[in-house]
Amino acid sequence: MGCCSGRCTLVFLCSLQLLAALERQIFDFLGFQWAPILGNFLQIIVVILGLFGTIQFRPRYIVVYTVWTALWVTWNVFIICFYLEVGGLSKESDLMTFNISMHRSWWREHGPGCVRRELRPSAPGAPEDYSYVSVTGCIIDFQYLEVIHSAIQILLSADINSPPQSHVCL
């Protein structure tokens, strides 16, 4: 194995970032979390722009990508603080859905090992589509899965700033 150039390393890391953002976008769509969906969409666009700039030798695109990466890290730090309820933030708020819906993280009900039980309302006049959902037996709580997703995004973004000599092409 040989040592990669900075360009090769950036293409590799952008590709990993793109895959991670696409995966995260899918699960945020399943949970109807509109703020993360918008952030992920911008991340996907800018990473593609960064890939194009790297491959086509467009320094301005790489500058845009670098500035966005700093904003992306900040956004992911906020997500971590949100789900860990740091500084008065509450994971129970509708902040991630822009107060449009009552949806939450998809991982809340579908995490590894979670057993989901729906109970239909017995009160007269309750909407047919409304139900109480009980979730038990999760191996890892949903907020920690969201924190892990954000931490991976931060690690992939922070790795951009490390020296290229430390990376090896696969």
C-alpha cells in the first residue's frame, strides 16, 4: 500500500461522507424530521460539489466545501447536545420537525431490539389513526443512536483537516 495524495484522500473522505449522509437522510425521512432532512440535503449537495471541485481542480468549490464542513460540524454538535438534552434542550420538543408534526426519531420505535406495541385509544371521539405506542427492550436508546450518527459525521468531517500523509489508499 502506498501513501495517498491529498486529492485521493479528499475524494475517499467525500465518498464516505456522501454515503453516511445518504444513510442518515433515509432514516430522517422515515421519522419526518424536517430540520435534519434539510441539513442532510445541503450536506449531500455540498459534498458532491466538493467531489467535483477535487476531481476537476476547482479551488472555489473546495473552499465552499471547507466552509460548509465547519457549519456541518457545528450542526452535528447541536444535534448531539439536543439528544443529550444539554443546556435546556429537550429531545421531546418538536424542534427537529419545525413544529409541523408530532413525529420523532425513527430510531425511537425501531431501534435494535426494540419491541413496539400499539394501543388503540378507547376514548370515544378519538381519531382512528391515533394510537399510543409503547416501546420496550431496546438494546440502545434512540438518543444514543442519533448521537452516534452525529459523531460519525463529525469524525468524517474532522478527518478532512488531518495531514494527507496519515491516510492510505485502499
